[in-house]
Amino acid sequence: MDRLKAMETFVRVVDTGSFSRAAKALGLPRSSVTMTMQRLEHHLGVRLLHRNTRQLRLTDEGELYVERCRAILLDVRSAEDSLRPDGRVSGRLRVDMPPSIGRSIILPALRSFRERHPDVEMAIGMTDRLIDLVQEGVDCVIRAGALRDSSLIARRVGSYRWVVCASPDYLARHGEPRDVAALADHVLLGYSSARNGRPDRWMMDEGDVSHAIEPQRGLVVDETFALLDLTVGGFGLTRLSDFLVADHIAQGRLREVLGHCRSDRVPISVLFPPSRQASPPVRAFIDWVTALFASRGS
């Protein structure tokens, strides 16, 4: 029995809470994970997990052993990385991010990360939904806005501002709003997250007055790039992040309106579970993302 591989399998089973999810994360058949756990428990002479049809639960021995396994696996990875030329990092990295940030910022620059860390195996998910990092075997996520889950470690890497904009064609047909009150006479295109099904409010400061605008007279979609397409197509006014609309504004496909009405900058953060905080691939990715946003001035 490969003890290190067995330890890695055990840790992944604990982190995902499922033999099936652990097998998927490791790229193995479920039967292999089951056999490995059986052999590991037989070798140790103790039961590590209580199993039933609904959940897995660590035994007292399992609680002690899993923390030792984490430390040993981290030491092994650090020892291997210390011998690599130029400090090369290896291992698996599974990340998740909103499609807007992924497609506009991360993917266009990803070649530099891959060239710097060619031995890191990456799996990238692009969702806006809330996910359980431990249960789903995700190493870290990029998220925008206020952070809710205090059990995760968060590192702020950048920010963006909201831009209210429309196509020149729409503005030629409907006129340009000069103040927030004028938005009542326009078609507003809204974004509705899958979490609540309601259009997000536009928080806008006009002088000393704060406004909360609810897009109710227009179209509402639950996908950011669909919202961008509708805006470029002249369907109405909308509010989008600056990194999404910068090129469209520069090339004349969109025009910013109400530029004097600004909202607070929205933070962009990387979140990861405490158990992953010292992982070399996670640390390398966070450092790269931080440098990427710094180079953009965001």
C-alpha cells in the first residue's frame, strides 16, 4: 500500500464528505477509493470513519489522524518543491470564479501563470453560485462583494467600480439621463442572481444623496454576458463592472452615463479553507492573482 497516496485519499474523503466526490476530485474510480480506505484502516488497526447511507463522520482516531496526514502531506510537498529548479510548484489546483471575472481578467492572462507553474494541474469552474469549498473539493474561489462566510480565509486582491452605460443607438432614441431621477423614464436592464431571483439594486451616490434603484421596467437576466449583449444591442440602460465595459466604451459601442454618480468600489477577494492555506499551488495562484490585479490598477 502506498501510504502517502492513502493519506491523500483519506484527506480528500474527509474534505469532500463523500467517497464519490473524493474519487471525482482525485480522478479515480470510486471502488479504488473504497479499497484504499479499507486497506488504510486495516493497516492502522482502527476505524477512521463512521459510514452510513447519508453521511461520513470521523471517529476520534480519525480526527487525530487526518490532521497529522495534512501536516505530513504538506511537508512532503514542500520538500519536493524545495528541490525543484527555480522554486517550481507542483500539485492539483481547483478554483472557481464568476464568469465575468474569469473571461475578462483571469483567462486572458492565464498563460503567464501556466508558463511560471507548468507542473500545477488546474481545474477552473466558472459560477456565481454559493459553493461549499470543502464538500466540493475546491481549493479556492474568487468572489466579488461583501464576504459572508467567516469560516474561510479571505485575501483581497482587487476591486472594481460600477458603470451605468448604454449604446449610442439607445441614447439617440431615448435621450441621455442627466440625473438619477431621470432613470424612471428609461428602460433599465437588470441582473438577477440565481441566489434570490430578484434584480440587484443599483446603489448610487448623487452628491450627498444615496439612491437605491430597482430595475423593474426593463429586462432582467441572470447571466452577465447576456446583460452586456443586450446593452450593446440597444435594449436599454444597465449597470456593469468597469472591466467588462472598458473596451466597449473605448471602441464606441457603449457610452457611460451619470458618471458623476458613483458607488463605492466593490472588493474582489480570493477565499480558501484554513486547511488549504499553506498549499503551494494555492499560494502560487493567490500571489499571481494579486499581482495581476495590481498590474491592472484595480
